[in-house]
Amino acid sequence: MASLRKKWQKFCNALDPLQGLDQTAWLSRAQQETPQAVAVVEPEWRGIYSSTRNLFPVILPVKDSLNRRSAERVAELLRATGARRVVISGFPLSFVHLVEALRHGPRPLEVFGLWHGSFVQSNENYNWRSFVTLKDLAERGLVSKLGFVKTGMAEALQRLGIRASFVMNAIDETPAGPSTPLAGGPHFGLWAVRLATWRKLPYAMLVAATAVPGSMLHVGGADERVIEFVREMRVRAQVSQGAVPQAELPGRLREMHLNLYVTFSECCPMVPMESLAVGAPCLLGPTSHLFEDDAYLHSRLVVPYPDRHEVIARYIRVAVEERSEIVAAYRRWLPDYVAASRHSVAEFLDLASAGQRSHAA
């Protein structure tokens, strides 16, 4: 009987959208911030969670398991913060209940939707349904405005008569200088929650590393095919099938001479910024707006051909050789970029015209 009760409790906890959150402590911290907006985000969506945590000072992690009753409970908690705006970051499908609870309940709050995908992801069923649902809520007036972290998407939605704006992902952490990597190597990191997705296929990066003598790859989020590929191509690597826990990721990024994130599709990737924030350069694909305003950083970090291993290898060699120069250039680039990011959030929340500038804006 005791075992059955434990299983039932575990099942109930899994359904709890707040996952055991200390609501009293969270509310006290939120009220002290007096936020212009509170952002709600699915904690298991790691890239989106990282983006949201760095854009907004107050976030509420909510699991994608809402129903009408639990959504009312979450809406009451959000109203108690005193904020007048709620940002739904990403759009878990069950969050439609939260939008309805916020808009139709007592003291309706203004809801903003922040989308972290791109149009090419429309072949992924969940992403497509999520995007269409969010678009419909905006067209019905239940969501006041849509924000997009992928350049160009806001303009496409504006042509449909939907209020939309561009929001720039950023991390406001300046590295003191280049990090101290592990001895030997050089060591390269390739980190993802799941490398099997077509947008983050690692195979060209894995082969590229073999062109650098003595290199050791550290791989997280691998599946059986990645493990088999490493074996067949004789890649010198430490491979983990599980993703590195979020709290441990900065430390792992810091230990590398260079991190690799040359992906095929992104809205605006967080891993390169997380890596540079701790002083380790990171290569990325030509899929976002990052560094297009800095000729040096763009020429050293943005790989123009994500599927050409020999091109990635060339960028790896240069980035390792110019590691200190890259981090110094990033330190110079970051302040203006962070200021632009904050302004983009203010415009998204309709605060810019009022001249309000805070970390929430």
C-alpha cells in the first residue's frame, strides 16, 4: 500500500505544472522586483528557458501540463505579483488555458507571446500546432503582441495585420578574459540536449575535429548513431548520451579551448553566448543575426557552410589560434549589443515610447 501511495504521489507531482515550487518564496521575490512583466516558461525547454531567464528578471517555470483548473491557480499567482503584463515564452500547447485564465478572469492581464522558432520548423508537428495556436490567439486579441527572436519573422506577421516585433536574445555577462581550458588537447565541446534532431546534426563537426592533431571532443546529448559514428570515424571523444545538467554547463563550456555549435537552423542560439560569457569562443552556423554587426567576430565564429567539415576544420584552427583576440573583441562588442537587446524588449512590451528602461525592458 505504501508503495502504491508513493507511485500515486509521483504521478500527481508529474502533473503539477509548478513542480513543487515554493510559491510563497517565489511571490515574495517577484513582488520585490516590481516587474513590468513576468515571463512564464517551460523549464525543460532549455534553450528557451535560458533565453527567457536572460531577458526578464522575473520568470515563472510552468510545466506543459496545464488544464483549466491549474491554469486558474497559476493565473492567481501571476496576478499577485502586481505585474500588468505576462509574457508566454515559447508556447506549450497547454498554455492556451493560461491565456484564457489571464484574459477572462478577475483583473485581466495583458498577455504577450514570445516565439523562439523559425519558419523552417513548420514541418515539426508540435512546433507547427504551437505556432498556429499562438497566431490564432493574437488574431482573436487574447494575446496583445507577438515577439520573435528570429530576424524577419515579425515583419512577416505584421503583413498579416498582427502586432509583432523582433526581440534580441542576449546574455549580460562579460568574461574577464579567455577561460583556462583543460590541459592537453585542444579540447572541443559539442553540447546539446539531443543531437539527433535535424537542426543540430553533429557529424560534420565530429569529422572536422579529427583534422586537428591531438584534439579531444567532449560530446553531450548523443544517441546510438552518434556513438557509432564516433567509433567508425575514429573520433577521439568522450561521449555522453545524457545532456549535461543546466547548472553544470557553464563549467563544462569554460573547460574547452573551443565549443562547437554549427547547426543547420536556429532562431538565435544561446549556447554560443553562454560559451563566450565564460570566456570560451564558440563556432556557430550562419542562421541568426549574431555578430553580423562585427566583421571580425563574424569572420571568426560564423561558419558559412555547416555541412562542410573541411570548412569547419579551417574555422576551428583559426579560432583556437586567435582565442584571446576573439574574447577581447567579444568584450568590446557586448555592451552595445546588450543595450540594443534591452531596447528590443522594451519595444516588444510597448514600453519604449514611454521612455522606460529596466532589465525587464
